[in-house]
Amino acid sequence: MTVAYLGLGANLGDARQTLKDAVVCLAQQHTIAVLAKSSLYRTAPIDAGGDDYFNCVVKIDTTLTPHRLLALCQQIEHHFGRERPYRNAPRTLDIDILLFDEQSIEEPDLIVPHPRLTERAFVLVPLLEIDAALTIPQQGRADTFLAHVADQRIEKMKSPCQCPMLNALSANDAGEPADAANGASAKGRCS
Ligand code: AMP
């Protein structure tokens, strides 16, 4: 089993709900155990137009290889209607592999640690919410990069998630009372 971190983002459609549903979808995979989930954050688009994004990070334990995990993430993106009309286009769902164990991978289709991990508040802030002392292979402590992204707008949402299963996983305990019906509907959306 291997610990990995995934970054999720969306800014098309019901982006908040999509992120919640996508995390449930990941948790339903028999090859993945979701160990922790950050709060949801509303963030300004960077190098892109369109509406604000919603973002979160999940920490997982997986039996998949990095490439199989990438394929699964792309499959889930596709399931939620992801299209790629042009680079940095608004998206219903984006899932990036941020870290995979201590591995450094440099292949044409997969770069880990994710190359923009330390340049994006929407990744660093939720990542550090889950693991405040996290280190990035060959780059050192993740929190040392926070100063570089201090000018990027990011707002933590009050209620991380209405799903009881995911609230149990959430690194943040400021959640509102669980809503079983909402959690059930989210589960129903992942096939
Ligand atoms: P995006 O537009 O962010 O969905 O970019 C997806 C492309 O980035 C795909 O072609 C992936 O093969 C490639 N890619 C490279 N490294 C990563 C990574 N760490 N996580 C996800 N996609 C990656």
C-alpha cells in the first residue's frame, strides 16, 4: 500500500457538489482508501478565465501503480463530464496526483511531485491542512512555499461536506451536522 495525495478542482456546473461526489467516488474504489480530506476552498482562477474554482485535497492509501492511479483519475474526470477543448479551459472536474509516496516520476504523461504543487495556494493550503509538516521529495517542507502564494485568493468554505462518511475522514472538525440524505445522493452518482 502507498500513500498518495490528490488535488481536486472544478469550476463548471455545480462545482461544490461535483467535488463531494468525486471524493465519494474515490472512496468507493476497492483499490483506494481515503485517509483524510481537506475542507473545500473557493479560489481565484489562475492562468485561466471563468468562474471561481472549488478545490480540495485528499490523502489516500492505494494499491495502484502511479500510472493506474492516473488512469483512474482520468476515468473519474470523464465520468463527471470533463472535456478538454483547450488548455486550462473551465472544467467540471480536474484530479491531479500531487504526491505518490516518496517517488519522483518524470515521464511524458506523469510528473510527480506535481510540477505546480508549490506554486498554487489552492493545492498548498488544503495539503497543509491535512498534513502540516508535510515534506515534498527533493524540495523540503511544503509550508516554506506558502509565502510564494500569499497573493493568491483562497477562502475556506464553512461546511467541508454534508456526507457523514467523508465528515468522519475530514481533517477539519468544524463541519455542520451530517446530512444522510445528501451523502446517499452523492454515493448514488458514482458508478
Ligand atoms: P489537466 O489539464 O490538468 O487535466 O492535465 C492533464 C494532463 O497532465 C494529462 O495528459 C496527464 O497525463 C498530465 N499529467 C502530468 N503529470 C500529472 C499529474 N501529476 N497528475 C495528473 N495529470 C498529470
